[in-house]
Amino acid sequence: MKKYIITTVLAVLLVGCAGTSMSPEAKQTLANNKGYTVGAVTVAFKKISFLDFSKEQKLYPNEQTLAKYFKEDMNKYLKQTGKACTSKQTCLTIDMNVDYTRNFNFQSVTVSKPIVDMTYSIKKEEKVIYTGSKNGKLLSSSIVDRGLNELSVLTNVGNDKPNLKDERKHIDMLSGVVVEDIVTLSKNP
């Protein structure tokens, strides 16, 4: 038993250390950068367990459109923070991959907050300087929050329509979180 506990603790410690650590050169590059340009953004839908929402999915933007939204919003937030840059020679490039799961409400075409796994890399020319990730559900979603959302949907049975504006807001918030992390990273590498 003691051997099992020690092995488990060591495994947890090793997993915690498995993140990307920056070299001194990478820290200096991030601290001295002129700004960022958004490179490739890809979105891949992940399926929710055994349920089939293919009919509902068709009412919402596809993967390419969501990728375009992420890119637009990231550029918007980079401009707001003064970190937008256009020259590939003097800028660092942000590439991002998003695994995106839509949460359809019970017997409805409306969606709740998505579950996302985002991985982004910061590159200087083609060399990756840093890789980071954001995982999990957007913002906090309690049982009460989810229950109230489901209740509001059930009281409008038959009248529900795709809530495209809500999904667009979710993408905007997610993009803002990623840009905030990257800007903070460049201030405190």
C-alpha cells in the first residue's frame, strides 16, 4: 500500500511538471516582442457522448466559421491591449487549435456554454517559443445555472430558436481569455 501511494504521488508530481517551461531565450523573446499576429486557427467539433445532435448542429456555424470568429476576436483584443502587429518579421505569431463541444439544452436547439480545449503556440518565424492551453467549460456553470437555463428552455417548448448571438458571445469571451493570458505572459515571462 505504501509503495502504491509513493508511486501515485510521484506520478502526480511528474505530470504537474510536464508543462512547457520556457528557456531564458524564449523569456527574453516574449519580453522584447513588438506584438502578435494571429496565424492559423483551427476548430474541431467534439461529439457529446452517445447523443446525436447532427440536425441541431446544422443550425449553427460550422468549424471554419467558428475559426474565423476566434481569429477576428483575438485580433480585436490584441488591438485593444496595444499588442497587435502586422509584420511577420518583427511580430510573434499565435496559432491555436480548439476542440469545441456544443452543449445543446435538453430537447432544444439552444446551446449553453461550450466545453473547449484550446492549445495555442507562440512562434517566432517558424520556431515555437511557447505552448499553452486552456481547458474546460467557459466561465463557471453551477447546477443552479444549468437548471435555470434548462427550465427557461422547457417553458418555451416549440418556440425555441438557435441562440447564435449567445454562442458568438462565448467565442468572444474565450478569445479574450487567451489574449489576456498571452499578454500577461509577455509582461511576466
